[in-house]
Amino acid sequence: MTRSSDSIAESMRQDGIPEEAIAAWQETQAEVGCLDKVRDAARSIGSIARSGFRRATAEEQARRMGICRSCDHFTGVTCALCGCVMEIKTSFTAAGCRQRRW
Ligand code: SF4
């Protein structure tokens, strides 16, 4: 079952993700207007939820962000492929790069 971006945003709120990050994510979703990206984000959030929202270490998040920052798909906030806000996505152990770069 695919969840709407509104229900995903509500889940993010319940998980304590800052409103600014949620707004940035929603803006990206609206801009891309691509159902595949919403589905991808929903899958990622599902994996993250199943892992118990386990957080990556600060070192691991920094390593992942370093890879994203050097990637052509990184917009400065989001990944152009998955539409995720990378500061958030990289912070969860169960998250992964769609291109398997991390
Ligand atoms: S998640 Fe992967 S494809 Fe997206 S910006 Fe990061 S390294 Fe690039």
C-alpha cells in the first residue's frame, strides 16, 4: 500500500522531525510531482520504521553526507533521484542510497 505524502509528513511529525525539514521535504515532493519519488520515500520510511528508527552514528552520517555532497544528484538539500532530504535520510541506519553509493 502506498501512503500519501501528507500521511508521511504526519509520521515524520510524530517522529519528532523538525517542521523546517518536513516543509523542505514537502516542497521537494510538490516540485518533483513524481509518484515514484513519493513511493521511494514511503519505502525508505517503512524500512526506517521497521528498524525502530535506529540512528546512525554521527561519524556514519557525516560519511554518508560527504558522499552525497560530491554526487551530481545532490541538490544541496535533497537527492534528485529519491527526493529525500539528505540530512534526515543519512541519519537513519536503515536508509540507503538508491545508487548504492552508501
Ligand atoms: S543518496 Fe545517493 S544518489 Fe542521492 S545524492 Fe546521495 S549519493 Fe547521490
